[in-house]
Amino acid sequence: MKLFFNVSTVVASVSLAMAAWQMVAADAPRQPEKLLRHVVLFKFKPTSTPEDIKKVETAFAALPKQIDTIVDFEWGTDVGAENLSDGFTHCFLVTFRSTEARDAYLPHPAHKKFVELVKPLLEKPLVVDYWAQR
């Protein structure tokens, strides 16, 4: 009986210690995930129609379903009050976990097809890649 009590006490103590450690670990600050951001800005030609631009928006937004190295995607149009966009109207943010993931995206057939769609409609693209800092 005494042995059972000692074993039960040890098991209960270990269980409590593990539960306490899990609570502390859950509250501990986490190291942010390292993410590579691929920022794409488009300045469309004056001859690009609203229909052309809508096709580009739709095609770009479809890439995350076609290319599995994309971990996040968002986009929007310029609403800046400072009038400093220099004619760039569209911003797309594509997120990757590594340079290898980004490097797999660039020659991917779906990306190449998208580039062929958008290239004749653009006056100028601008692309910046950076590692997200917190």
C-alpha cells in the first residue's frame, strides 16, 4: 500500500509539473517565423482596360491555389493620400518560407503563364523581396 501511495504521488507530481510547464511554454514569447515577402507593384499602360486589369487581378489571386510554395497572398490598390505612388496602382504581397520556395515559384508554369498575361499590359513593374522583421 505504501509503494502504491509513493508511485501515485510521483505520477501526480510529474503530471502537475508537466501541466505547469505547458502553461508557461504556452505563455512564453515565441520566436517569429522567418518569412520572405515578395512585393509586386504594377503601373499599367494607359491602354490597359478595366477588363484587362480585372483579368490580371483574378489571375494573380489564383496563383496560391496553383503554387504550393506560396504560404500567404494579399493584394490591393493604392489609396494613398500623399500622391506618391508614381502611377503604380496595384500592390501584391506574396509570402514564402524560404528563398528556395520563392525560387521554385518564379519558373513555375502557372507563374510564367501569369507573366505572359500581364507583361503586355504593364508600363512598369516593380518587385522588392525582403525578409520580414519584427
